[in-house]
Amino acid sequence: MRTLLASLLVLVASTAFAEPYAVGSTLPPIELPDQHGELRKLDESVRAIVFTRDMKAGDVAKAAVEKAGPDLFERNSAVYIVDVKGMPSLVKMLFARPAMKRRPYRLLVDDAGDKTADIPGGATYPTVLVLDKLRVTGIENPTSVEALIAALEKPAK
């Protein structure tokens, strides 16, 4: 019983004090479903993550794709992830999910928000984590469509 209690305390303490990813952090291998329900795993080939938590940030990402083309993420070895934890279930089911399925590009969806909890920002403006073999080498919060496109199309260091 003591061992179980001690293990639970360690688990709670380690998650309660988790820090957001910062430059120098290494992301764990994250696995999330795309908008069609297919599981996708982030691997070392991913050069950038575009992350949003709300509609305004999502609108910037969507407009960037409209301007730069539906292969914006793919051609830049980037992955787009959305956290929809805060969205009411009915809105998710009736509006958001069907709209996501119509998008011509892949996006990964974190329904519970737990796998993306340590990604900073993502509300109001997208967060771009620049990666080198899952190690964060830069973090940007582009405030415009042009800035998001530029953040993704930077040459790899």
C-alpha cells in the first residue's frame, strides 16, 4: 500500500510541475489521430510543429494554407496540431469535425489536450516549434499569415 501511494505521489508531482517546452527541450514521441481518425506519430523527420488552441489561431493557420497552398505543411516537413479540449462536445461533433475532414491538408487532433499540454501558446496566434530530431531549436508565435508562412519556409539550420 505504501509503495502504491508513493508511486502515485511521484506521478502527481512529476506532472504537476511539468514545464512548457522551451528551446533545448526534446519532445517525446507524440502519437495523435489526424482529422480522419488515422493515428500519426511525430518522428525525427518533423522539422516544425504548428500548434493552435483556439479559433483565431486556427484561422491564421487556415489562411496561411489558403495563401501558400495545401502542401504548405508537407513541403516544409511540418505538422499542424490542434487542441480542441476547450471546445464544447456538441460544437466539435456537429461543426468542427466535419469542417476538419474537408481540409485538403493533414492536421492532428488532440481531443483531451493532454498530449499537447506542454506546448506553449497556441491561443490567439499559432505557436511554431522549430525542431531538429524532436529537439526544440526555436519557438515563434507568428501574428500574421505571412509571418507563419515565413516561419515554416525558413531554410533548415
